Amino acid sequence: MNLLKEFALNDKCSYLKDKETITHYKIIDNCSQKNCQDLIERGYRRFGKMYFRPICTDCHECQSIKIDVDNFSFSKSQRRVLKKSAHIQTYIQQPTLSKKHLELFNKYHLSMRDKKGWDYQETTAQHYHNSFVSGHNEFGYEILYFDKDKLIGVDLIDILKDGLSSIYFYYDPDYSDLALGKLSLYNQILFAKQKAKKWIYLGYYVEACPSLSYKSHYKPYLTLQGRPSEFEDFEWL
């Protein structure tokens, strides 16, 4: 592992209105699967070569959350989502970049701007590569969702020793009737069960943020206690 840079930045909170956030960043070249897992287990997220977590002094709303795969059982409604999308094909490979990726990514975020008021700026090939292709090393993958020959979803994940870290999923809003966001998570759980992985690391749960509060619906789950450094033990309860 080669730590290229480490710093903290103050910025507007993306999750809670009228709040600011302090985020700790590590830019790491050639991060191993073990080093990645060590950071994910301590509350970091990965985009490209960048690992980050909030370190706000007066707010602890962002809670790292993980699903207990072994004890997760699909409900009838969740099984219906899987059944309804049985015709959708998926392929797993290391992350790539294509014109179709960029078109789908921008179409999704335009839809989220109109539907949920997300900030929107058209992504570039360089920005996408830095965020989702660079730094995947031997553990980063994408799961491509196809309806026949049409790309309709891209799920970015890390496959770690004990689980999957869910990085980002975007999809074609024209297929919203298939609940692709839910489907991607259900498929992650099925994949983890098949590969005997114990956890799905879902990133941050924020109770007051609708885009993140849904994560508590997937039980049983554990949350990380505190903000341990990579030199400290960690505890999930």
C-alpha cells in the first residue's frame, strides 16, 4: 500500500440540510484487498483510489452499517422483485468505461435531479474513471445489468475477504418498475450467500436522510461503534 496523500476538508453536508461536514481522505495507490477491508471495517468508503469517512466533531448521524448475510431471509415482496426481473441478465467483471456507461450515468443523475432535487453536473470520462475504474486492483468489480442487449444498470462493488462493500449503483430510470435499486442489493446478498461471505457493507445510514435511511430496513444489521483508526480495534453492534 502506498499512501499518496492524506487530508481533511470542510464542505456542505450532502445528507443533512444546513449542516457542514468534515471528511478525512486517504489517497492510496496499489491498495491490497486486506488494506481495503481494514479501512472499510473502520468506516471508510472507497471511490477510485480515494478512501474517505466523515469525522465531524459535533455530529454522529452517519453510521456505518452492514447486513448480516447469514441471517438474512428474503420476504415475499423481496422475492417478487427477484421474480419480476428474472429476464434481466447480469455479468460481473472488473470495472470498465464506455460511452454507454457515461450515457447511463448521466441519464440516471438527470432523473434524480428532477425527482429528488440532486445537484447535477454532467460527468466526464476522466471523472468517471477516477471514481469507479481507477484503484479497483484485485478486489473491485462491476456488475452489468442488461435487458437483452441494452445496458440498464451498473453496480460497483468491492469483493473483500469476509463480505461485499457496496460502492455505487446507477440505472436506467425508464426501468423503475423493476425496482432495480432493490434488485441490485438482493443480488449482492444472493452472491454473498453463494460465496460464503458474511457481510454486505452498505456505507452510511443516516436516519434523517431519505436516500440513506432505507438501509435500516434490511435486517439483521450491525453498525460500527465510534471512529477507530486503522491502528485500533473496531466493534460492530
